[in-house]
Amino acid sequence: MQAGGNLGPAVLNAFLKESSFNTSVLSRQGSKSTFPSGVKVLHADYKSVSSLKDAFEGQDAVISLVAGVALGDQNKLIDAAIEAGVKRFVPSEFGSNTSDKRIREIVPIFEAKISTMNYLKSKERDISWTSVITGAFFDWGLKVGFLGFDGSTKTATIYDDGKAVISATNLHQVGITLIKSLEKADLTRNQIVYVSSFQTSQKEILDLAEKASGEKWTVSHQATAKLLEDGRSKLQKGDFSAIVDLIRVVLFDAGANLGKLSPEDLWNDRLDLPQEDIEATVRTALSG
């Protein structure tokens, strides 16, 4: 497992507490990242296939959680996993459904994800894969304001009319999904696994937030068309801060309906994922 960002700690915690797998963490040589006591940490030079191969020796599965510019560097991880005899590779997907070309046109950085997927498919004789698509990270997105809500000030930014239905998954549930996907390895072999804790909307979240706080929130509105225009302008100038707003366009543009995973595609039941409580999640995430 290669842990990083906000997702990494949540996934690692799930594996340590709710799985029987022997879990190791891959970390860059020289990294000062810290991990829970007792966790085996494997260090490697990410630019060296041989170094990565040595780290992967004896592992049955590799889960990649890289982000940002590292998304385009996963082929080395795949090559090293193959050389080490790893059976299953899970690429750093998660989030939006990058199989949809319309989404990649809005968020060009996602082309790196689909390139990784295409590379994995070309290596199916050597290694199997499972891709996990979760929609937005729900509890994290509420806590940090990504979904438009600020619990400390009781303010909300609603995009368009707030009625766009989105699929979203709590971080811990992403970890549980990965555990179940590996436990049911035959079922998930060379499959894109779609899961969602909730199918919801900003309007529903606002109603739940106001119910939990017992007061009306201050609401402002933004148009996703303006976000798209400004985001593309920033990208043309090399300003990658635009990615956050472009992902919001994917989520909240009701006309495009790109933020919702089709209910018939969801694997929640096939993987026996636990049901979650959206009201409790909203209350907890926005209480601090």
C-alpha cells in the first residue's frame, strides 16, 4: 500500500482495524512521513523499477494512492509489481468516473488516470487489476469546504440550484471497499468497482446541516458555467489550482449530471458494504 494525502491514512486505518491482511506501507526513500506504530514501512526509490521490485517482493496486492503529478508515474509501480510477482494492482482512481470522456475533457489531469488503466489492461496476462470509483469523498469534503459548506460560520456556497445529484463516499468506506474487493478477488478481477455511501445533493445537505445546527445558514450562489470558464482560463496559464473548481463543475452541473454514479452500476450489495447514515455524517463532519 502506498499511503498519501487524506485518503491514505483512512485506508490504512481501515486495513489495520478491519482486515486480516498483513499490511505494509510503501514510502519514498528519505521521506519523513510517520505511520502508526507496528506498521511495516517499505522504502523505495520511486524512479527505480528495481528498487520498487525489491519493496514489492512477497506482496500479493499493491494499492496505489498517489495523487497530483504522480498520477502519471504509476507505470513504474505496475512494472515493478509484475516483476515481483504481485497478483493484483489497484491504481489510484477513486473519485470521479474517469472512464467518462466528458469528465476528462473538463478535468484534463484525469487523462493520466485513464492512461494508467489502459496500461494495466495491456498487462492483464501478467497481473490482474481492480479499479475503485467512489465519487466525491463525502465526510472529508464537508470538513474542508470542498462540497461548499463551512460548519464554523454556518455558510454555504450553492452551485447552480443545488439540486444536482452526486455520488459520494466516506473515507473509511473507501478503505472497507478496498478490503472487500481484495477479499472477493475473483469477483473484482479486472473490474471497475463503483461504490457510493450516499446519492445526495447540496440542497439535501443544506437541509440536514440546518436541522443539525438548529438555525438557518447564510447561502451564496455560484454558477458552474462561470467556474468552468475561469478554471479553463487558469489552466491555460499553468495555474493548477483550477483543478478543484473543475472537479466541482463535474459534481454540481445539474445539466451534465456527471457527478452521479448510476445506481444499477453500484457494487455496494455485491461487496456487502455496510449502510451508512447521511444525517449522522453531516452532523459530525460540520460540527467542528
